[in-house]
Amino acid sequence: MKPFRAKIGSLGYATIRKGYYLYTGSALGYGSVSLEGRLNRHLRSSKNVTWHVDYLTSNPRCRVRAIVCLRSSERLECTINQEIVRNLSAKPILTRAGSSDCKCDGHLTRVGSSIGAGEILSKVTSVYQRFGGAVRCMEFANRTCNNAGQLNLTR
């Protein structure tokens, strides 16, 4: 894939290269802002671009390979993101990308190129498991954001 420049809201432009990108967020609401609602939205490529991660997932070159999630009533995304960054040497694609409502450097990150998909998924799952609760992992083989389908994460 040829690198391309993506506008990430008011933050500016990021150069998107072939590789693995991670987004850490929360979904503590109901309906469209519930965990299922947020994940289904992020998986669709056709949507109003609102969140920083939308600028990637609405791009036809985007491939969602996996989702790791944890049900919690606590806001854990900053702590989880910090652990993921530390364990995977991930770096924000732009300062504050995906983290406009906190003080983190960024929750939309790119993983170093020397780490493969299996190792990334294993390490991310391991980080989530440290916070307890039922961790769910869904892998998508060669699916674009357009055809990922509806998710149902009921227990």
C-alpha cells in the first residue's frame, strides 16, 4: 500500500503507511454509544466522520483485523492505552489523536514495524486481561470495514 496523508480533524495531517494501528477508547453509554454501538460504528466505512479514528476507518484502504474489548463501568482507556504503548512501542499518529478528552499523548497509535499481527494481538489481549473481567477478542480475516457485519457482545 502506498502511504497516504489523512486529515485527522483539527489536529492536522498524518502520513498513513502500511502497518498496524491501534485505537483505545471507551463506550460507557447506552444505544449508539454503548460498546456494541461504538464498535459497529467504527467498523462501518460509510458514516459521518466525527471521531479521530473515523478518519482511518472511513478510508477504503482500512482493514480492521481484530477488536479486543473489556466490559467495565470504569474509564480504563487511558491506563490501558499507556500499557499498550509501553508493551508494543506504539506511537500516536499525531499528538492528541484519539485522546481529545484526556491528557494522553494519543489513543490512535501505530505499532512498530518489527511486530507481527499475532504478537500484537497476544500482547494487547494480555494487557486487557490484567484489568479483570471477560476480555473478548474478535478477529476479522481480510474484511474491510464495509462488510464486517453487526456485532453482538451480550454476555
